[in-house]
Amino acid sequence: MRGELRSPGCTIAIHRGGVRHPFPLILTEPINLVAYANICAKLTAMFDHCLYFNTTALARQLERVWTEAFKPYDLTPSQAFTLRAVLAKPGMLHSELAETLKIARATATRAVDGLVARGLLERRATKRDGREWEIHPTPSATELKDALNMASGAVTTRLKQELGGGVFAGFVQQARSIGGHLP
């Protein structure tokens, strides 16, 4: 483990096993960096077995990766995955979209609202019930389909190479299984 200290009111970064753990620190007096590093290491270790902490930390890392992948299309990962779902099944209902993306229906509605405002999706009343709305891609969205799928495929390929195909597939399967067992 090694530590680095920048300027007062900065962050101390503790490096453990090649991972950088930032801890905010406001210096009011000189400190023993080694003692502080040991305290920070104990705090980090406290969360080593925490499902919430580790999955949200991973989610933040993946958010950065997917944000970079969809940046050329001026889409956030949430927008891109919403669009990809609708492109894969044009005419789906909001409830189907929510189920597909494993999000609340209200969240799906907000996501669609944003893509409608950008001219990428449109709503059409269903033939069976005028209160239900189907979600359809616009021609502009259809033009993005292959590029979005290729960008997503490139990230998936990269992650499989970095993690190993078996680890990648096993983790995705375990995450889906765990998600299926939680309320």
C-alpha cells in the first residue's frame, strides 16, 4: 500500500492491490500519513463483503465505460439502452419497456419522454385501448440502430477480454439470479 497527499483540502488516495480509494480530507494541521492510510484501509476493508457497496462501486465504473461508448451519439447509457430496447421491439408498451430494462414504469416513462423530446421515439395510441401507448422509433433512431449495437458490442467484447469470457458470463448470470431473488 502506498499513499499520496496533494494539497490541503484535497483527497488522499490509498492504493491497495492496484485499486485507488479516494478519501476526502481537509487538513487543519499536519498529520501522520501512514496512520491516516491505515485508518482509510480499515474503512475500505469494512465494505469488502458488502453487496450494496461493491455493486454500486461497480455500477459507477461501468457507467463511465458505457457513457464513453455512447458519447459519440450524444446519448447517456440509460437513453441508449432504452432506445436499443425499443429498436429491438418497436411498438412495445411502457410496461414492457420497464420490465425489459428492470426499472419502474415511471422511470421508463421519463426515459421515453426525453427521447421523444429529442425526436428519437414517438408514442402511438394502441388499437385495443386508447389509454395505452405504443413506443416506436423514429427514422432518426432507426439510423442509429446498427451504430448503437456495435458500440455496445465493442464494450462487451472489451470487458470479456479484460475479465475473461467465463468470468464475464458467470458474473452476468449471477447478477441476474440475485436480482431475481430480491424484492
